[in-house]
Amino acid sequence: MVQPRWLRPRHWRDSLSSVPPGRRWEQFVALWASLNLVLVVFDITYIPLRDFWLQRRIYPLPGTPLVIPFTVLPDITPWVDPIKGIEPHRDTAHYERHWQQLDAQLLKQGPEAPESRALLAEQVRLTELMIDENPFLVANKSGTLERIKNQLRQHAQPPQDSARQASAMVLSPEWLEQHPWRQERLFWQREVLPLVATNYWRSIDENGRPTDRFWRLDLLWFQSVFAVDILIRLLAMKRRRPAMPWRDVVLRRWYDLPLLLPFWRLSRVVPVMARLRSSGLVDAEPVRAVVSRGVVTLMAVELIEVLALQLVDGVQGLVRSPVVSDRLRALGRPLQLQSSSEQDAFARQGEFEQLLRLWLPLLLEKVLPRLEPELQDLAAHALQRSLEATAFPPALQQLKPLLLVERQLSRQLAGGMVDGVLEISRGTAVELRQQDEQGRDLLQRTNEAFWRELAYVMAQDATLERSQELVCALLEQLKRTYLVGVNQAGVEGLMDELDQISDDQSAVGT
């Protein structure tokens, strides 16, 4: 197996230093397209991951207090929310503002003050209103409301079945007299208010879709650059190939089309990878080799299975055909071609006759004469055994002079027989090479008679049907055995075998 190109050692600094100045623009566009792809992925995943960007923490085990903070990340929601048309929901924002007033009042005067009691009662009313009206439904975050309700039910002691009763309990002056507010406020700040803050309201554009202004940034900062780069590439290709029509020139750069499409934006990964590879910034050959090898191996396995099934099924269909006898007779018939030249006359002969005329002279004139010593030894041994059994009685067979005479006589007779046979074979080969009409007719008649009699004999008894059954059963067993072997080997087995062959060749080369 040929060693892949990506196995050759090469440092990325060498690739950068060897880039001519004319390719700096190509490298810039490749990096710019990579940045655009990252932003596209961020834009697509921003709404599902907005809670993470807002709180910058992860709950690896839902329902547990385990939290992994990412405070090193900046809060980007104030800049990204306007692009996506996101605004704070008025109900949940009012709920947070009122809780801030309640927190300040309880820290200042405690739960027994008349103002504190009024604020507590209002906070209970707002909590029940939030549970009843579900302002999270607009943002498709009803699950967040359920988490808030579960937190309230579990925080109450004893745990309550109703979230309304739990909120009235934990916000009552009696509860706060037994549980100081400085400790209770931590529950609200850690478990409830962060969930309330994740709710939002998103505006609708004139087309009835959620507002999304990212396309403006994409068009202004990225797609304009991509359009200029694609135009430059098309003009350069047209200059190199003036005879090529513009349609073919544009089709040559078909993989750049996703860079200009406002939809299916994740398909930009194809032109981005192509540009990174062509610019020399990223060596994508290992990935391409692995992917292509896996795909080709899988397709090869599937293709071989289909071809094997079709081939075996086709042979079984021919064997089961009721016109097998006619097909056997047709093997001895010459081809019907209209021509008068000597070459066409030879072509009009049957296929079987052509094979005979090709192989018989070769065997009789070239192969048999080379076997003369072996044939003499074989014939001499056979004659000697025959003479020992018939010509001499057992009592005389023990005499050595008689045995020597017997061996010499056997070898002389064998040599004469073999020489005669070889002379006949050489003469036959010479006659076969000569294109005489009588010999050709005799050979053709013999060929036709052989296949005709074979078809007649097979059609007279059950030999043909039994042969068809046996051949079809053999083909069926071969088909199942082969396909099972291919399936057991699988793609992984074939790839391991290819890797082993590549490693062996590398070891031999070193």
C-alpha cells in the first residue's frame, strides 16, 4: 500500500514560511471563514445555551446542589440579547425588582414591621401569579417554572404538595421569626432568583419569526469578503482556462456556495475545511485519509455483497433454466457473422472450436515433447509390471540376468511407444495449424456431435435435474458462506488489515 502523504514529517512553521506572498490573502480568508464558522455555531446554539451564558455555571447533576462555576467567562448577554431580539420579561423583571425591595426592607427592619408584612404579602401574591400565569411559556421554558416550584416545595418544612402553600409558608412572618432572613435570602439568591432571571421575551419580526439580526453582521463583515474572494477565484480560473464556459467555471467552485447562503449555515464547514487545507494552515490529510478509507471500505463491502448476490443468483438462474439442453447444443454451433475475410472466417467458428485450435497445438507440439523422459519412465514401469505378471513364471523372476533383460526390453518398448506417440502429436499439431477445410469440418462436426449427444443423454434421465439441484445448492452454500465471512470481517477488520499491510511496508522501507 502506498504510504499516505500526511505521514511525511512536516512542521507547520515550515509550511508558513514557504507560502508565497500571493497566498497570504488565501490564508486570511481561510482564517476569516473559520472565525465566521465559530460565530455561526455560537449563534445557532445561543438560545438553547443562554442560561449558561447568563449564569456562567453548570449543574452536572440535575436536582442536586452541585454547581461548576465559570466565572472567568464574561457576561456576553447584554451584547448578544439585542441581536437576537431578547428583552427582560416584564412579569419576571417586576418579580425580581419587588424581591430586591423586600430584601432591603427585611434587612433594615425585620419581618415584624408593617411595611415588611405588606411586602411579604405582595411577594406571595406575585409568586402565586407567576405560578398561575406561567410567564416562562413564551420563552418555551416551562421546565424552569417547574424547577422553581420544586425548590419551593422542598424548602418548606414539612415539604408541601402545593407550591402556592410552600411560598406562603416560607414568606410568612412566622417562618421568618424561626428562620432568620440573612439565611433565608441565600436560598432565594441561589435557588430561585437565578431561575427567574433566565426568563425573557423575544420580539417578532414582520415575517412572524423571532427577531434575529445576526444576518446583518454576517452579510456586512463576512459574506462580503467571501463574495470578493470567490469572484477573484472565478476570474483567475477563467483566465487560466479561457475556453471554459462561465457555467463550468462556476460549477468548479460549487463548494463555496454555502459561504453565501443565509440558510444551512452549518454546511459552511465544507468550504472552510477546503480553504484551510488549500492554504496550508491545517493539514487535513490525516482526517481525509481516515474518513475516505472508512467510507471506501464500507462501500466496497456493500458493493461486493451486492455483486456477489447478483452473480450467484444469475448463475443459479442459468442453471435452473429449462432450456439448459438447448444451451448445451448451442455451444457447438458456429457464430453467424457476415464476412468473407480469412480473419472473419476464423471468427465464424464456434468458441469451443477456437479454444481447441488454440490449445491442442500448444499441448501436442510444445508440452508433450518436454515430458518425454517422464513418459518413457512411466511406460517402462507399466510394461515391466506387465511382463513380470504374465511373461515369466515366479521361479524365473528371481534371476538377476533375466531381470536386467526385462528392464532393458521394457525401456526399449516404452521409448518406441513414446516416440511414436510424440510423432503423432507433432503431426496432429501441424495438421491443426493448417487451415484445411476437411480438418475444420471434421473438428466442427465432432464438436457439434459432442454437445448434442451430451445434451440428449442428460435430457433422457434425471441427471440434468439432479445436477441442477446440486449445482444450485453448492452456489447457495457458497453465497451464504462468503457473505457471512464478509460480514464477520466487517469494516473494522478490513481497516485493521490495511493498517497492518501499511505498517509492514513501512518497516520494509526503513
